[in-house]
Amino acid sequence: MDQFPDDRIPELEQILAHCKEGINGNFGIGAQFMSEMHGGSNIPANLVTAVPDGKKFKIYGNKFFCSAIHADYAVVTAKVNGTDHVGVFVIPSWLPEEKKKEQRNGYVINRLKSKMGTVELPTAEVDYQGAVAYPVGPLEKGVAHAVGIVLTRSRLAIGLASAALMLRAAREVRLYSDFREVFGRKIRQYPLAARQLEEIETTTRRTVAGVFKIQDAFNRLSYHPGTINSPDIKKRRLILRELILLQKVFTAEETVEVLRTAISLFGGYGVMEDFSSLPRLLRDAMINELWEGPKNVLLTQVYRDLQKAQEWYDPEIFVKDSLHGADPLQIQSLSSTLKDLLNRPLLDHPNAESMKTAEEWEVFCQTFFKIYQEQALKEAEEAETRMTAGGERV
């Protein structure tokens, strides 16, 4: 709504003010409902319909997976009636004065979902039966705006959440391993355990450094005064887009591994719900692996993006720009691998060759992103050293 103001629809301005500035100390809660039963990540396949009704729309159909169902407003995608356009709309949960009556805005909650994790976040299935909705941005570009604005921020949030879960696990297991004595020694004093603890710490530091470097790049590009069409900004935006996708995939995946290892270091106590938060965090981490696109979908999207971008961004230069400061031999090797993979049959039907390419693509993506994180950690440590040497408080 901030990016696409519309003076014709004063309700949008009121909703935005409620969410950003609050009303009498009460701040509006927002959610995004996009998934439908036939395709969570396939937004263009939406069947939910938006029927024009003057300056507003009426929404009809089923949204299958709606998290934060307690929200005051929901951003939804819907196909504009009589067209192939999928637009973005904001639906208030209650119209003015109807919340007091507990009368919802043209929708019913069919049921709450029983999830394995993030259970404190109520998730439901919703039937829209003529809900009043307000369009946001050009209707013919709804998919691009839903992905570029809404899902991008959600994927960034998953990266931050994964880093936070790792930090919690690293702290818990570090304290426990210093406290718990087994067979006459602290857990940390056994080489096998010490190696696992070191691996958790290293992975966590690398992940946190990468998360903040990507967030910094996002902040800088979001407020960059230059034109979006300039070649430099276009390249930087592509790099950032791919890094956000890769971060969502691999930080979520590694968080599960970190938590599993941390639980094992607690022994039997690791699986006791009344002793540690780690079992709950593990379930939440596994949910994060699926939120906003599972691994296969996002790695396929990265492949499509880079294959298409070859026309204006040489793959070798893309790798060099993305991993600036990393080992030149690593950059050279990854550049050669990327150029080769982009000309192989990853998007064909499954056969021996395409599945081999898929395996190599996943390895490439994981290696590429890990090197990015390692470079981010190196830069952070160098900055910390400079600040310490300068007598500044870190």
C-alpha cells in the first residue's frame, strides 16, 4: 500500500495508517493468504475470484492455508473475474463497526489447521463469500508484486528466524555442555562432543553473518536513489533476489541439522518437552523449510532466473560480483560450473541426465551460498578487529 497509493480508495490509507501508526495505541495486524489447495507456490494458478464492485471488489473462493488468521487485514491474490490477471487485494477481517458485532467481512473460517510446528500461530482454511476487498497496485502485475514485495520479505524473515533459532540452540547446548558431567567429565571435554559443539558454533556464526549482510543489501537497495533500470542496480537486484532464495533454502535446512545435533548433545533430556525448548524449536525449523516455497521450487526458480539473465549478465561475472572478496580459485571453479550447468537439461522430464544435473545444481547452490556466508563472516570479523583496535566498543 505504501508503494502503490491510490487516492480513489480512502480505505487503503486508513488501513495503512492503522498498521504503521496505530489508532489510539492499537496497531493493525497484517497477514498474507495466497495458498490454495491446488498449488501453494503456483500463484498464477489461483482460482479464487475477484469480482469488480465499483472501486472495490468482492472476493469468492477458498484459501487453503492462511496463517495469522487472527489478523485485522489480509493481503490476498485472486484472479480478476473475466480475465487472466491475478491481482493483489487487501481484505479487512471486519468492516467498520462490525468487529464489535463479531460479524466477519464476507468469509467463514472452515477449520484451524493442525501443524507440527509454529502452533502458536493460528493457521486456518478460509472460504470467501463476497468479502469486500481493495485492489493494491496494477491488477495485471499482481503475481510480480506478491512475489517481489510480500514473499521477498517473508523469505528474509525466515532467514532471520533461522539464525535466531540457531543462536538459541547454540547458547542452550553450550551452557548445558559446560554444566553436565558424564563419566567424570563435562560433556564439552569429550572430543566427539567438542567437535559437534564447534560445528554448531561455526555454522551459527556463518549463518548470522550471512543473514545480516543480505538484510543490509536489501535495505540499501530498497532506499537506493538510483533508477531501477540502471545496469548496476539491475545486476545488484538480481544478486540479492537469488541470495534471498538461497538463504531461505539453506538456512532453514541447516537450522534443522543444528537443532538435531543440539538435541543429541542433551541426551535423553533433549527430547523432554518440559526440560528444553529445543523440541519445539526443531518443529518450528522444519516448518520454516516449507514456508514461502520448498527447496525444489526455489532452487528451480534460481536456475530459471540465472538462465534467463545470461542474455545481459554473464554467469562468470555474476559469481564474481556475488562473492566479491572470496578466494579467486573458488570463484573461478564456481563460475565454470555455473556456466556449464545453465546449458544442461535441468528443466527436462526426469531421466538419468536431468537428475544428474539436478544433483549437481543443488551441490553448486549449497557451495555457492556457503562461500557467500563465509565471506560475510570474514568481513564481520575483520570489522570487529578494526573496531577493537580503534578502541571502540563493539
